[in-house]
Amino acid sequence: MPTKTTMIARKTKIYYSTYALFPANAKEEDLAYASDRLVLYRRTAGAWVAITIHASSGLASAIPTAANLPGGSLYFETDTSILKQVQAGAWVTLISKSVLLSGLIANIPGAANVVDGAIYFPLDDFYINTATAGAWVLSYDESYFTYIDGTLADFQANAATGDLNTSPQNINSNNPAAAANDNLATHYAQVLFNQEVKLNQWRQYGSANNIGDGVWKLQYRDVDGAWVDWVLGIATRDTADWSAMTAATEIITKGIRLVDVTVDSSGNSWIAELEVYHD
């Protein structure tokens, strides 16, 4: 009578750990999930072979090392909107939604985190930025723009803000009866326009509270958002009336800043009103 043989199938073991802790003595066809790589492996010919790819998302700075992942793995950078894939051991950009971005200039993403040619349109200064070789480059030509002449209404549309000692908003309130004053050099009041304008004239309404030996200066906001000196050596006016309208170098700007340079010897530098416009 022939001998009966019973075959008992071996159960496949499944491991769960970081890749570095995978057992070296695992049997053929065992499975292991790498918790640090998010990849499933099978023991084949004495080695762990990936049978799935990695797929995850997160900040660009947190992207996993491509060399540790199987080809075809995917990663979506949530802060750059770029989808990348592992190809030949390196991350390669597949799709970028970063071709056209917008927001405040202060929130512009790092140029190294977007693809070359990506465009960022700042909503608060209106100059197009293009990512070029890992840096943002202004992409505009002044000849493309027609700037309006700034008017007093433009200057008075938005109340002044800043750290003047008293009521910075009074410098452009169109009410000389309500003055601003300051008692510390470097303090300022600034006015932002709703759009880029041309300016070339200024004047101030003074105060009898001044001795007249204090000094103001005017700055304007340039295309990069920096404040640049425009009119220097403006003496505190010691009479409650208007100075003459004074010509200055024509500028194109979206903001004017009045800065306290030297405090009037009365103890406060007073100004009841400031006006700027283009003739």
C-alpha cells in the first residue's frame, strides 16, 4: 500500500517596523512593512524587495530621501503645490501648480521651493516676480505701466498709521485743527495709497507749539517695499498755517512715510497736516 504524505503549508510572516529593523533571517515570501518609508516589502532571493511605492505629502523640507524609496514613489509638497516622483534614485518634479501664485509680498514662498518660471503676483505692490535659477526676479518693464498723478484725495483715502507719540492718523485727516506730535527720533507716520502713483509736491501745516528747530523727513516706498529717503531736512513749522507747496524729485510709489529725525526743543515735534500730490 503506497505511503500517504501530508503537505503542511508554511504560514507567511508579516513584520512591521522601520526598515533598519527588518529581520535578516526572514524566510522567502515573508512580508514586511517599513513604517518609516510607508512601503511594503517581500523577502525574495535573500533580500527585501519593494512591492509597493511610497506615497505621501507634507512640507518641501520634510520630503523623504529619494535613495531610500522605490522608483515611482510620489510626494506632494503642500507648501509649494509641487508633485514629485522618484526616478533613478532622485526626486523629479512631475506637476507644479506653482506656475501662477499670488498673495502678500511678505508671504512669497522661497524661490528654491518652486519650479523655474513660476510667477508670483503680490497683491500689495503689483510687481510680477518670476522664479529664475532659485531666486525671485522682478519681471516688468516700466514702459508697460502708466501711472496716475497722485492727488490729495489719493493721499487722504487711507488714514496714516505708525508710532508717532500722538495721533499719527491726523497727518492726513484734512483737518488742521487736529494735530499729531512726537517726542522720539525715528518715530514715523505712514500713508499707503491704493495703487502706485506719481508724486512731486509736498507741504505741511505747522503749529504754534513748535520752536521750529525740529527736523522731519519724508520717505517713499520703492518697488521692493523698502522705505527710501525722498525729502530731507524739513524744519518743524512754528506757525499754525501752511508752508508753501514745494517741488521735489518725481517719484512713483505706493506709500509715504513722515519720519521724526530731530525732536523740536519744545519737547514735541508738532504737525497738523501733511499734503503730497503731483502737479
